[in-house]
Amino acid sequence: MNRNATIVAPQPEAVEAGAAVLERGGNAIDAALACAFVQGVVDPQMSGIGGFGSMQVYMPGRGIHEMLEFYALAPIACTPDMWVDKLVGQSRDGFGFILKDNISEIGYLACCTPGSLKGYETALRDYGSWDWADLIAPAIRYAEDGFMIRPHMHWYWTKDQSADGQSNTTDKLRYSETGKRVYFHEDGRLRGVGEILRNPDLARTLKRVAGSGSSDIFYHGEIAEEIAADFAAHGGLIGVDDLAQYEVTKAAPVWGSYRGYRVASSPPPGSGMPMIELLHILENFDLAALKHGSVDYVRTMFEAMKHMTIDKDAHMGDPAYVHVPVDELLSKEHAAAIAERIKNGERASVERLDLSQRDTTHISVVDKDGNAVAMTHSLGSPSGAITEGLGFMYNGLMGRFDPRPGRPASIAPRKRRASSAAPTIVFDGETPSIVIGAPGGSYIAPTVAQGIVNIIDFGMNIQAAVSAPRLVGVSNSIDICNRIRRSVSDSLRSEGYEVLRSPQTYAFAALHGIRIEDGVTSGAADPQRDGMAISVD
């Protein structure tokens, strides 16, 4: 039992919706779902019912600890070699592949079968206690009445990604007629920070879902027929069979340990495994003896992250289609061998095709009964496609599949593409101590690991842990935030490293976490985004 409950997420409107559920007696799962529905309205390029995700659920009173997986599936009509002749390159962070004319990134061919709505319904049925329509009601109100456009949302809309060969979000926003109406003024100007954004079509869709009492209308009923007809009219691949055959999955968390704490996170195709592998490597170093953000600290972190990335790139895929050697990669012997190579001065190399911030959101919730939820859900990247009258944007996940056949991440019908999500719970003995996760694509695993290190090795409170200066090493460049000292980056460059400084004060994914100490929960939202934490007595 805890003395209070806490919820944290990147969108204040969504946090308030979840906190209201906790105040009215709902449990952590109920609060997470109310929050998730609102997130899909007030941050519609980060998540929504056109997306996917996973949820780690811990309910000690019911003996439940499992991962609910509602990943998006490649359409049935896909073939392994369908785009092999269109491959142009790969994003520097390894998040996705660049194809000719960006066909896997923008438009109807970019979309995988959505899983979020089925996931939300399953979570409520199996773990929750509230009424379906009541949970959706706050999201409907925000879609009807509108909400203020926040700074991070607008920053993401206007970010120039063309240098990586990727489509810009602004182009995706204007891809559909709905997008032009919702996100732009009549004269074509993009709506700005502080303006009110309304989406009446999405409100009507959510009312239909709420009134139907389940997700069946989306996967088997009227909405399914509208989706399939729209995809057929625009040359997309999702049909009625894709929706009708969609099912969520459940799995046990993947486990590791770090300095005596037990760590539970998402198994493949989620990225809890590489996150835990990184912790296992770092456990071989006395990080507490290194000054946080020092040359030795950054170098050690970077080399460990590269090894994690190499293993992830080589092995990660849908375990229903490929063998993922989880036990081998998470063995302490494997981690110790990598650590020894780092200590000997060896430098790893991440291989990528020649030629960022990603589109996801997260919720952490702990309630008074000790139930805990870490949920990461996403569009992968927004496709820009919106069925006229439905209001929500579909995911753009096809761009994450490898168009080269015979690889762990290659395209296959109904295959789940590897997810960067790593919703994580850290246990002190048998009791949750940290509930944490982040949006941010390939940067999620190294960011979550750094948050855990900040708490365990450096004794930071939760706000300091999610706010501390970060680095990522998912390529052969060290990416550092703008708060790591220039003397550090100068020294690393003198050693021959390429160091890329972000202009952002708070960069690389966006940690959102809860700390539980002596039955008291406290939460913190990464200052990079616009979120907050609310505690309820």
C-alpha cells in the first residue's frame, strides 16, 4: 500500500484526466487509459487510436505482472521484397529506412494495422474498473472544445527533417483534407502556439467508439468498413481482414538486475532487452566514482551504448518470425566481456546504410493499492493519412521495416516491427521502486537506462534524474545535450571522437518517471516537453 498515488505524462491535459480518475477511486490502469485517450487528442502526432504501444502492468493484490502488447502489424498484403528496389538509405539514428519518394513514411502505404484501441479495451477489461464511455469522455471534450497548442507540439510540427532525407511533419499535416482544416488557417498558415485546436471529426469518432461499448466498431464494424474503403481508394494495404484478424498479445516482462535492484521491462519486439543489456554493461564500471557528465563518464556511456546498438541491430525483430537470443544478450558474462573490451580501449563501430526525435508518448502511474503501470504508445511516426470524417491520423510504421529480405527487421505479413519502447519498473526486492519510460525512438533505451543510473548510482531524486544532462550513442557519433560542458566535448574530440552538440537544453527522448520511497510516490516530467506530474492523496 502507498500513502498517495501519482501520474506523470508529457501532456498536462492528459495528466489531469488521469488524476481525476485516481481522485474518483479509479485504479492505476483506469487512470493510464483516461490519460492515453486524451493524449491521442492533445498530442495527435505522438499517439492515438491509429497507433500502437505496450503496457507493463503490475497488480500485486491480484498476482498480475505482465506486458500487454498492442503493436501494429504489417498488412497482410505485404511481401518481403516489395520495396527492395526503392531503398535509398537509413536514418542516422537507425530508427527507420528511407525509400524513394518516402513511400513508407508518408501516405497510405506507410501505415500498419493499428492496435491501440484494442489494447486500451483489453487493459480495461482485464485490469481496470471503470466504464468504457467514462474513460473516453475527457478526450471527447478536448476534441470538441479544443485545447491550446503547446510549445513542444509546435516545435515538432515545424522541425526540418529533410537533411536526413525524411518527410517533414508539416507536409504530413497538410497531406489530408482533414489535416488542412484542423492544423492550418484558411489562408494556409500553420496554427501557432497558444491557438485553440479543435477536431470535431475525431470527437464524433470517439463518441461512436464510446457509445458502442467496445473496440468492435473499429475492428469489425462500421469504422472498420470506412477505414478499409479509404485505404482501397488511396492504394493502401490495410483491408477488412487486417482489422478483423487483429489481436493483442501478452507476455512476461524481460528481467535483469542492476546493483541489486531487479529490473523488469518489455521483451522483444520491445526495447526493454537492449535497455537492460546496457545496464548490465554499465554495472561493470564504478560510475559513482566518475563525475556525472565528465569525459570518462561520457566515453564509457557512449561505448556501452554502441555495443547495445550493435546487438539490437543484429538481432532485434518479432520473435514470432525470428530468433532473438534474449538469454545470451542479457547474460552477465556477455556484459562483462563487452565491458572488458571497453576498459581495454577498444572502440565499437555501428554499421549503418549511407545516406531524432520520434513520435511517441509515455505514461507512468502508481496508485495507493500498489498497482503500477508503465505505458508507452505511439504512431511510430505520423503518416499524414486521415480518413475523411474519422479525424485521427494513422501511424507511419512501415518505414521502420527493413526493405531488404532475410533480416530480423525485414517486411512480412502481420509482422510486428521492433519497437523502441521500454516501459520499465525497477524493484527493490519485491516492491516497485521506480516506474519509468520515455518517448523518443532509438533514444529511448539509452535514456531510460541513464535515468535509472542517475537514481541508483548518483542518488538523484526523480526530478533531477529525469532532468540531468544526457548523451546518446546509437551511431558512431556522440550526441550530447547542450548542458554537457564544452571542455568535455573538446577533450573527446581530441581523442578522435565525433561529438555532436544538440542545441536543446534538454535533449534525447523525454523521461517521465515515478519514485516510490517508504510508501510515498513522487513523479517528474522531463522539462524537454510540456508535461507534469500530479500526486493524489
